[in-house]
Amino acid sequence: MQPTTIPTRPSSTPTELAQMVNVNIRTVRRLIAAGEIRAFRIGRSVRIPADEIDRLTSRKASA
């Protein structure tokens, strides 16, 4: 049986997201804590899924 490759899009760190949408890192962390930005942990590292980044960047562009 061959292993199945699951296509994944890269996730970003809160710092990378803050730079993309031009806000402070504290704002991103606060929105993650409030549940307004979906994020997950890998060990001690926090990651934001690519589809969530797309949602936020498109919302920022239309605002």
C-alpha cells in the first residue's frame, strides 16, 4: 500500500500574518485568543491555516 499524500497549503505564524495585514502582533494574538482568528498549535508554535489567511487578507482588501 502506498502512502497517501495529503495536499497541504502552508500555514503562517502570527508574526507573518501581522506583517501581511499591517497590524501589530499583539492584535493578532488577541484575535486568536478571542476566537476571531482560527489557529492551531504544533508543539509550542502557533500556526494560522492558509484558508484563514485568505479570509483575513480578502476582508482587509475589501475594507
